Amino acid sequence: MAQRRSARLQARRSRQVSGLLRFPDASDTAIVPFRNGTSPQELNRPRDSAMEYTKNAKYCALKLPAVPNVLKSKDDGSFTGCIDSATENALLLTPTSAYVWKYSSPDHLPTAISFPISNASGAQPLGVLVSPSAGSTEPGLVLVNPTTGRLTYWDAVGGALAEGLLHRKKGMETTIPLYQSETLEHLQNIEPAGVIVATSTGRFVLVALHDGAGRPGVACTAMRGAGTGLWSNIVGFVKMGSTRRDVVAMKPGKLLGRGERMVVTANARGAVTMWHCSRTGDYRLVFESDLREQLVQSIAGVYPQAEKTFRVHDIEMLPDDDRTGLLLSSFVYDEDDEEKIFYVLFTAYFDPVDFRILSAHRITCCTMHSTRLPRLFLPRPGYTAFIVLTNAVIMLDTILKPKSDENQLSTFKWEDVIPFKPEVEVMTAGAEDMIQINSQVTRHAGIIVVARGTAVMRIERFEDEKGGSSVRSTADVIKSKLEQAVYYGFIGENPLDFGKTEQVGYEITDIEAAITEVSDEIINATSLYMQVDDTSTSLTLRCQALGRLAEHLSPIFPSLSAESRYQALFKLEKCEAAKNIYGLWFTSPTSSSRSGMLSEVLSDMIQDSDSVDSFFHNDVSKIGDLVTAFSNKSLIRARTASGHRNIMLQHVREANEILLTALTSSAYVIRSHFKAAVFKLSNAWGVTQPWTSTFDVLNSLSRQFEVTKAVCTSLWEVTDTADDQVAVDLRNLCEQLVGLAEALCRGYEERISYCEATEQEREQTDNLKRAYAEQRPGWLKPLLAFGCGEQAFELGERHRDFRTLAEMCREEKAQLDKFSDEHSRVAQENLALRTKYYFDTYGYEFAQTLYRYYIDAGYTSELFIAFPAYREYLERFLSDSKYDRVSWIHDIQTGDFMAAGKKLENVAEKMDDSLSNKRLQLSIAKLCLISASVKGEPVDEDVRYINDQLDGIDRLEQETVGGDEAMEV
């Protein structure tokens, strides 16, 4: 056992040394667990001060440190832009300004090139970054005015800055001819062939930035794609109005040779064109087809409603492939809910003669509407596609992803979504290809996202172990989401939205399974997100993680089963109890004065030489067993040390501390903050047995209360009152006695509630209620004797024990009546006010309990005079015939002689009393009736009846006397 523990500790130390696992906070970065192909080299790769927003075994989202001032602005104006991963620069454009900065810079405030744009029309300009000129690392820039067609090319962005500031021409210009009302809509870098522009009428214009020899120079070529001559112009014009209008995407494809590249375009309808373009201005159309009908028909069997709202958003060719590519499309699933969008990613073989749809995958992890045009990116090696929406990024595997042996027969595609908070809006994004140096990954395939309201993010997809994507259950996917929410969702500036678990449509059973797995890993310290050797730190982090899990899930708790919620709540309570017990016994200033018995108990439970750390790392879920085992052992030790007061006191005090720390200072505190407000659980118990009120816990509490009461009694009787330590010990034990009384009351009420709601335990309910009612006064009333009257009354009020409250009020009054000093007088006034408060607050419910106690205890005479302000309660109480034996006195006091006489008549008739008592009752009843006749009440018949009864009693007495005399003879 000790060897296994040593091995676990060594493994944890090695993981920590390599920087694998840390718990994130607002100023720190969490590290992903080492699994599923995430290599130690990758995990230790410098992040250039990047902050992780989330991370798991599949991907990571990082905030890059470089944030120019333009992104910090709250301006909600129009922005466009692009990302150039080759030079790691980003471009943002407004109608009047351009901003360029190196997004990979480690500086929090990077050097940004910004300059004004001459734009009399006010239209949003189009722009792209292009390759640096020879011998330079500074990217070039192409800007186009969409309404005038004016295009300017700078071979370095610094030239644009100088031109803007010094008004000296540094760039090369040309004007793209436009028809009337025609505008430019898209601009795309297709280097080395130059850039390509699409117009609103469906025309494409190739703009070469260099001549055949590679010298800078701007030249425009209209791309007709239908040959030359009049007929080609007519055909091109017709296609402009069909397959080429409403372009949504233009993407560079495969490099074809020196100065040549393939370009693929798609419009919203689903028409696709493919071109071969050269920087010399030459071009060739190699594929053109309207694919809408084929795309729609391929999914019509499952989604017949797709045709009406089907549209294409983007297109990407697989790396180094001039035939196979991806088409991103969508349709509205329900016309009544246009915000719910179904996205479909097609994989197709674009052959002019043999076009084929290889697969159609409906994305299930996200149905979010995007106000901006969804963008598709496929960074090398092309295993994962990234879809960028206005408020989210979707990732999914492509057909290029190699399948592991376990996944060969599965059609499952891994997919996941990273949603952003509502105030975050993606402004631009771009792909970053994977980079390997000496077979080591130095940059993963991913994308750069520039978002309004946050900063620049890099979202990376890790390589799967052995090149295979393992099949994960839905519960595994949800588990990953929950872990990200727990360990990253509480970073203050995190723009990611982790609160959408319930919006994806996961099954409740899968969510509950994931919650159980995550919470088990946290409480048992097996979560790979926070492997920490220091026990105190580990317990603190586990409590924090379980609390965050609960808060994250709070919105969906009402839809989950009560059992799953109780289990999560109890794990949080137990972890809090373990943290507080460990802190009190092993890290507090008073730890050195402890008896060491806790270590002995743990050693007996675990049979491990490192039992303390082993228990608090791996067995926190057994904290209830620890509490009861410690109590049992301390009672044994206390009995054997009965002749040694200090040793006995220590054992009793420590056992009380363990119980009260686990229950009052931990479980009850967590319960008060989380049970109703977070877990949405009612005050009633049921389904799951509360660990704080098992029979073992209740028995431990009861035994500790009795032992502590006995010790308090012995200390109270100590004659040496000058011993300050005795006073201190007594005060501490009295405080613990109050805590034990409260824990007993709460524990019994929990247990009763649980048994009432649980069919197999329901038969215990009556016995528990009876035991609780009988024992509760014995927990509250002794507190009065030890100077804890206020606490006793407070507990009685909290648990609505009106009988005990009435008894304590009467006993306190009896004690105060013995004295006549000023202090006693004030105390009596306060006691009278307390009783009045009970009458006013609890009304007749308290009053009838008080009256019943006065009758049972023989304080009948006081009953009729003690509470004159609440006489209506008394009359209501005495109206019950079972109290006729005393209520007739009240009737006489109030002058209702008729009622008094009839009640005594009934009592004499129904009660099984002696003949002498009956004679007395009937005689008094007769006197009452005669008194009532003075007021004109008709009593003759009742008086005759009573006379008959009295005569009967006389005869019975005579017969009895006669019988006795005969016996004597």
C-alpha cells in the first residue's frame, strides 16, 4: 500500500515538474492533461505569455498577448480584415482607417501600423495582406475601394503609412473598370498569381501584382472563362447572372507551378467555379457547375425541408488536391424558429465529368444563427475543419483524418464547438497551418480569431495519439465541456461561454453520467487538471472546483434528477468537511497541541503508513466514516482516562470538534448556500440518504452530547472557582454542547424527512418522530443550567419545539421568582416579553401547547391568570370538552355559572372517579346551576337530575358500608 502511495506521489511530482497540470485562475494558465497524443514537448512549448481560455485533450483556445488599442476600443462601427499566417500579421479596416500589427508579438501593446484611408464614398474598403517583397519581412498590402474600383498595392505596409502621413505616393495604383451600379464585393489573396476580385454582377477580375520576371507591377484581367469572341462574351454574361452572381467565397487552392495557382469560388446558390490563374494574367476555367440540386437531393431523404432555405456559405479544397473539397452549407430546420440553423458540411469530388458527393455531415454540436457569413478554414494537414460563426467556432474532423483500429468501422466524426459570450463578435479570422521541425510540432493546425469585445485568439487542434481519433461517448463530450467550465469558466475576462450544455440537446442521462464522473474525479483527486501534492492546497482546489461545477450547472439543475443533484451536493459538503478538518488538525496554530488520535484512527481505517495524506487525497468521500470512528475511539479513551481530568477533557473536546467541524462548520454552511439557491433542491429530503444524519452519525452525536453534558456538570460543581482554566474549559464545552444539540435536532429532522419520502424507510418514521419528541427537551433544557439560555431558546424557536419553550419559560420564571434584586426584575421583564413574542409570532399553535403543559404540570391556577392579553386563545383551548375538568373554573371566574355547572355534570358522568369525587363535582355543579337560576336561567330539570345522581351515590355508599359490615361479622 505504501509502495503504491509512493509511486502515486512520484508520478504527481514528475507531472508537476514538467508543468503538465495546474489549476487555473484569473491570472494563471491551466495546462492540459498528458493524454490522447498531447506530447510533453507540446505541453512545454513556450506560449509567449499567452493565456489559455480553455484546453482539453483535443484542442486549446489561447488569448494572444498582443492587443492593439483598436481592439480595446468600444467602437461598434464596421470592420473587415484578414489574417496573414505566413508573416503572422493581422489587418483590420474601417471606412476611414487601416490597422496592421504582428499578432504573435509577445508585447501586450504591440507596435501597430495605422494610417488613414482616402475614402470619399464612405464605403467599407476591401483589403488583404500579401507576401513581403524580396529581402523584407514586412508584408505588402492591397486596398480596393468597392465603389470606384480604385486599387492600390504597397509592397510594404510601411509605404502605406508613409503615404498617409507624408502624402507622398509609395504604392502602385490601378482602377478596375465597373459597370453602372456595379460594386466590388470580395477580394482574395491567391499568391503567387496575385489577387482576385469578385463584383456584384458576378464578374471575376484577376489582378497581378508582379510581372513575369517577378518585378512589382499591377495589371488587371477580366476573367470570362468561355473563350474569346462575341459568343464567349454572351455566354459569360449569361453565367454572370446565374452561376457567378452572389459570390460568397473565393479561396486559393493548389499551387500549380511557378507563378500559378488554382482558385475556387462558390455562390450562395451552390454554383462552383474553379480556375487556374497565373501572375502573367493568364487564366483558365477548369470547372463550373450549379450543384444546388445535387446537394439538396443528397440530404432530402433526411431533411426534406432543406430545399426552401438551403444556401452555401464557403468552400475549401483539401491541401494539395485539385479535385476534392469541402462545401459549407445551411438551412432553416423549422420555419417557426429561424434562429435554429442546421449546418451541413459536404465533401465532394469536383470533376467536370464525374462530380460526386463523398459525404454529407450534419453538424450536431451547434445550431446557432450567425449574423456574419459563416467562414470555413482547413489548415494543413487538413484533418480538422474550422467553421467560424459570429459568436462561435466549430471544429470537426474531415475525411483526411486517419482512423485508428478501434474506429475503422465507425462513421463517427469528432466535432465540438467553442461558443463565445453574447457581447463577443468575430471580426475576422484566418488559418494557421501546422509546422513541424525535426518531427516535432512547433505549431498546431488552427485558426487566428480577432473578436470585437475581447482580443486575438489562437484556437489549435492537437494531433490525436497514433494518428487516430478515438470514438468518445456523448457523456465523454459533455464531461469535457464540464471540465472546461469548471477549470476555465471562472476566469474573469474569459470570452468563451461555457453555459450552454443544455442548449445542445444532450440527453439528461448523459449529462448526469458526466456530472458524476467529473465530480468523482474531483473529490477523489484523480482529475488531471489539478494534480497537487500538497494536501491542504489540493483540498482547497477540490472544494473550489466542486462549487464551480455546481454554479455552472445551476441553470439546468431543475431538469436533472434529484438523486444526481443530492450526490453532487453531498460531495461538495464532504470535501468542505475534509478541508476544514485537515486544516484544524494539521495546519492550524493549535495543531501541535492535538492528541494525535486522528492519525491513529486513519491508520486503523486505511492500513497505510502514510494514512493521513492518503485519506485526504483519495478517500474524502468516506469522511462520515472518519467522524463516527473518531467519536467511538475518543469515548473509549475518555472512559479509560476518567481519573485524569485534562486527558479526558481533551478526548471529549477533540471528538466534539471533529463532529461539529464536519457538520456545523462545513456541511450545514455549504447546504445553506447551495442546496436551494444553486442545486434547486427543496427543504424536504428524499431519494438520497443525507450523510449527515445516518444512524451512525446520530448515535455519535447523542453519545457525545451525554458525555459532554456529564463533563460540564462535573466542572460546574468544581469548588475551586479561582481556577481560570476550569472556566475556560467549561465555556468551550458549553459552546460545543450547544452545537451538538443543534446538530442532533437537524439530524433527526433530516432523517425523518428522508424516511417520509422513501418508501423502504417509511415505516421508521413514527418511531423517529416519537424518539425525537421525547429526546429533544433533554438536549435543550440542560443548556439553561450551563448559562446557555439564549442559545436554548433560539434552538427551540428554530425547530418549533413549543413544548420545550413553554417548559423553559416556566422554569426560568420559577427560578427568577426566588430573587428580588434588580437584575432578576429585569430578567423577569425580558422573560415576559419573550413569552409575548411567542404568542404574537406563533399564535394559537404556541398557546395551546403552553396551556396543555400548564395543565399536565399541575399549574392550572396560574393558567387562568398568567396571560390575560390572550384570553381568546384560552377560551378557544378550553372549549374542547376534554378539558372540562379544569375549564369550569374559568367559567366561574367569568360568571358563566350555567356552563360551569353543565361541564361539571358531564365530568361527573363520564370520568371514572371515586364516589366522593363524583359527589363533590355534582355538588359544585348544583351550586353553579342554582347561581345561574338567579339570572333567570332555566335549571330545574338539571338540578333534579343532579339530585337523582346524588341520591344514587348515597345508596351506593350505603350498600358499600352495609357490605363491609357484613364482611366484618
